[in-house]
Amino acid sequence: MLRFTTAGESHGPALVSILEGMVAGLPLVAADVDVELARRQQGYGRGRRMKIESDHIEFLSGVRAGETLGSPIAMVVQNRDWKNWQEIMDPAPREGDPDRKRQVTRPRPGHVDLSGMLKYNRDDARDVLERASARETTARVASGAICKRLLREFGITVGSHIVHLGGIDARRPEIMPTDINAVADESQLRTLDANAEREMIARIDAAKSEGNTLGGTAEVICDGVPVGLGSHVSWGRKLDGRLAAAIMSIPAVKAVEIGLGVESARRQGSDVHDEIDADEKNVRAGRVRRRTNRAGGLEGGITNGEQIIVRASMKPISTLMRPLGTIEMKTREPAQAVAERSDVTAVPAMGVIAEAMTAFVVAQALLEKFGGDSLSETKRNYNGYIASLADRKGR
């Protein structure tokens, strides 16, 4: 099974990403990953950390001569800010002086600081927040970039754009761009609505001056997926459930919708379900086409050949420059929460992270269905399946 894990702290020496189960023979160079890491660092309203870091991966294993080997792919991203935090994050014990600089004993409302301190029995929330930081998602995007590279071999693309930020809705174009990211990445906020972008920027500026933060919603579109990924036979194999779990795992994401999402609960069935027509040319979908795509490309946990459409909604970042009330854990007295360096909003970056998680889940499902130890073997199996859809009679 395709799987990945990450390691590293926000201000530690580096972040590590290990992707296991990728087929051999996939063309892959560092630039395939670096371009996605750079996209993650975009966005108006980001903090000073993005000016410090210039993320670049180094392959430690699993790639040779520009191709994957079938063995685990290990990647490392160095943290340039480590030089400023070595004394604070040094793994060695401190003889005679156990206290570290920059201790966090005033947990932030909305952050995992307090829950983590209690669960792991830590006196310093830095032992929690350094790993909980969204900096970890750099490593996710690295593995997701390789999954994107695999999906492209099968004509599958993953893109995103921002549809809401700080109370401002962005209009969704009637005709979506063929390459969503090429257009969205030209925007400071990765939105396809220039008028909404101007309002969003003004809202971000106002929030920054108030010491506040803003959340928003990103829409991820996965195009070119064939019918039949995922399964209805067991809850853990339903692809919509797996996508929802993956997207919800992104820091600060509090809601996930697929297709119409919450709106489908407000409508009658005739205004929700997608009517079906025969379409002999649409082989990838089983020689049919939905008149609409309110289901977001998934029915009963299985892809139906339409675009997968997922929306992720992110709450405002919990680090405020005008901190909220909390307690000092050492004394139990009222206090103001710690004010760590932070963004006003990271919604554009969240969209890129959601792309990565979507790509991983779809790539995982694709390899589950078509198998293969090498790219050529997986392609043979895929092509055989598509051919069977083309040859399928009326049964």
C-alpha cells in the first residue's frame, strides 16, 4: 500500500518525508517536488517565516538516475531558521540548567498547546507546538508532489483555488480554466475572482492592523479520474471517507465538503442527484456522462468518472498578535496567550496542501486497483481496464 510519514519540528534542523509503495520507473527529479513547495509558500498575508525559508528537497533514497526504484523515497527539507533556534531546540540535555529559552507556558486558545501539554505531561508547550506547527505540511506536500507526478502519467490532474476568505466569497467562473493552477497561482490569494481578491486583500490588511487572523475555504478539483476507484463494500475503503479524513488532518481545517456538500441537505432529491446520459466517447466514465456533478465525482464511496470536487474550510489561525485570555500554567493565574510569529491567513497555502493530500489518496486508490511494481505494469493494467470499459456490452 502507498503510504507516507513525516518527521521534524518547525524550528528543528530539517523536515523529513518518507513515501513508501511508489512504483519503480516513475520519472522524478527534485524540481518536480520543489515547484510544489514553492507554491505552498505563496499567498498574501503570510508571515515572516516564508521570507526566511526557501524550501528545497534532497532525495536520500528511492530515486536513481531520475527514476524511482520502488523502494521507500526519503526526502529532507532543511530549515534555514534552525541556526536561530539551535540552543532552544538542541536535543541534548541541559546540565545544571534544565530550563530552555522561549518556553511556552501560556497556551493559546484554539491551539493544541494545552491539550498536548496535558496528554504528554509536558511543562513547556513548545514540546507540542513545534510538531503541531503547519510547517510540518511542507513534508506532506513533498510526498504529495510525487503522487501528482504519478497521476499525470494517467492523465489525472489536481488543482485548487480559493472560494472564500475572511467573509468574502469568490465567484466561481462559469467555465473553469483547463489548467486551474496556472491561473490561480497568478493571484496573490490563489483565487479566480479578481474583484473578490481586492476585497480579500483589504480584509487581510484590516485584520493585520487589528492583530487578528482570518480563515477561508479552498476548492480542490481532481480531473481525469476513471470510474471505479475506491469501494462501497467496507467503510474503510470508501474513497469519500478517506478523502475527508486526509483533508481534515490538515492543521486548522474544521470542515470538508464533497460536491454540493452541506447544501445537498437543504434540497430535494430531484435537485441533488445527477441524471445520467449515454456518452460512447466518455470511456473513462463507462461510456456515460452525468448532466451535472453535484455528487462531486463520488457515489457510494466510488469514483464515477466525473471530476472529484472537495472543499476544505480552515478556521482563523490561533496565534493572534493581540492575544486572547488564557492562564499561566506555572501559577494557574489569568494571563494573555503567547504571541508566536504567525500569518494573518494561510488559506492559499492550505489549498496547495489539500491538493497534496487529495493527490495522495487518489494515487493510493489507483495503485490499489491497478497494482504493479513498475510504472509500465501499472499502465498495462490500467489500459486493460479502460479497454474493458470500452468493450463492455449492455449488461
